[in-house]
Amino acid sequence: MSSTISHQDLSDLIGRIYDCTLDPSRWEPTLDAVRSLLASKTAQLALVDLRENRILIQKTLGMEAHLLEAVSKYMPEITQFIEGHLDDGLSMDRPMVVSRLTSPAFRAASPYFVESARTQGIVDMGQINLMRTPSRLSMLGFGRQESVGVFGDREIELLRLLIPHVRRAVTISNVLDVQAIEKARMAETLDALRLGVVLANEDSRILHANRAAEEMMRDDGPLRGRGGVLRAEGGAASLEIRSAIKQAARNESGIGKTGLAVRLTEEAEAPVVAHVLPLAGGEVRSRLEPAAVAAVFINRKVDDAASAQAVAATFGLTRAETRVLTRVLTGSTVAEAAADLGIAPTTARTHLDSIFAKTGVSRQSELMRLAAQVTPAAG
């Protein structure tokens, strides 16, 4: 990267992004800091419903009311552009920059670009894609004005470096579902959470485990605390978690994808997933426990009916499909689900095939993993 942003400034910015996991009110000033580094006029963090081409959730900066209206109006064109490039092989781990992906002729013929962006003086747009499913798309985008020109190599590299950290922060925020955690009430707050939380030092030694995590370890579950050291039941999962904790202690900016959505259970079991959040830096995160370098969040095995409802709401399943899904999440075969519901096995298979098509997975084990990811843990 160019010397216009130092490694310390980059580290501080990543720390601010991770602070947003515990205090979502910090997203606005943090996005403003990223926008400033990118010399951009606008910033938008959004979750889009691809079926209806509408924005479900968004945080915006520098976008006037008529520009927001235009984004909604031209959402079909915008999502077609994004999905087209992703389908053509653009990696989710690479920034998407309009000036690098299109020609002047394309931009001159684009209704959104001509009738909306250009009228606001926006000459280039860059974004990082955070999540993509058959029905949802989440992204963080920025718009640059003519006075500063299109995105250059420096800005694109900064976007690339931020991708895994923004993705981790958004993912853990969805799992955690808590507004803020103050050190003065740290134990009480963590114990009130349904998901397990373990605070660990650089050597993966447990400094604090909330009630849910202690139950997991006491019941010989997928999480272990042998000799006071955090371990997972599976060797590969244990190694990845310990590696992420080590990286969190040494340089949280380099943690990348390590320690994000680590599966702790076997393929045939309902998935239990762990997420590692660096704690050593950041004003908010360091309040949890000064000696801790990482927090490990572990989702519980959720109620199958609630999990099926979460998947149904996310992917637009019918009632019949949801009933089949509920049985499948308990480990039932198609024949067993059909017998339980009083329908023909062929009908149950048709419903399951439809569920696979809507969710974008092809196996029951993948369906279980997806259900664990979309079902929020109650704080």
C-alpha cells in the first residue's frame, strides 16, 4: 500500500471496526473514518432482498434523500450488475470497482449511473461484498466525486484489506445480538447470553467463561477446557481456534478468515459454530478483560422449529417446505419426514429439492449448517 496510510492507522481502523461488534452505535463514525480515507462522498452498508429487489437494512452517510430514492428505484439494475460479475467469477474477497469493471460507454448507457449517480457528481463507485445467498446480498459501498476522481490502486487495496474484518464484524454482530458490554457488569452481561462466550489469553488459557460456555465444557460438549486451556472436540477446529487466538494477540489486522465460523461438530450432527473476535486493541473490546486477547463466541444447538422458521423467513419457504425442513433439521430422512407428516415420500422429496434450490445448498448437512448461521442467538 501507499504510505498515505500507515500500518498503525490501518490497525487502528480495523480495531474500530471490531469495536462495532460490541457497540453497534459506533458503525456511523467508523464508516465515516473509512469514507474519509477513501476520499469518498457517500458510504452505504446495506442488506438487500434479491427476490424483491429492495433494501432491508442500511446505514448511510453523505446520501441525500433523492439519492436514496434513486438507489431503491434502480435496485434491479444494481443487483443485476453485482450478481453478474460474481457469477462471472469475481471473488467475494476482491473489491468491486465500477471504473475497473466497465467502459465509459457502459456507464453512459446505464440509467442508474446517468440519471442518479452522475447528477450527484459521483463518477465512481467501489464496494466490498460481505454475504451472498440466493435471496440476500450484503455489501459496503462508497461513491467518489469528480473532484477527486475514480478509485486508484491505493483505495482499492485498502478496500481489499478491510474485507475480512468488516465481514467478521458483521457476522459476529448478527450472532451476538447485544448492544454493548461494559466491563463493570461484564460477568452479569455475558452470563445472560444464551451463546457461550470464552475470554482467553494468547496461550488459549481461559480467563473467563460465561454460564453457557461452562455448561458446554461440563457436559463434555464440542467445547473443552482441559487444564484451563480452551480446546474443541475436533482436532482441526481446535487448531484453527488456537491459531486465530495467537493471531489476535500478535496482529489482529492479519487475522483474515481464520477463526470465523469454525464448525465444532461432526457433519452428521446439528452444527455448533464458533467465531473468534480479537480483543487486545480497541477502546470497547479491551473493557471486557484487560488480559484477554480474544473472545470466542459459540452458538448453542438451537430449537429445530425456531431454526426452521428462521430459514423459512430468510429464504421464503412455503409452510409445507418449512414443515419438511423442521423434520430434516432433527436428522430425519426424507422417508421418515414423509411418514411423520402423513405425505408421500415423493412429495417430501419435492419439497426438499425446492428447499435446496431456494437456499443454494445440496445436502442435508449443509442445510443444518446454514440453519445454525441464520438463526440468531438470543442475548
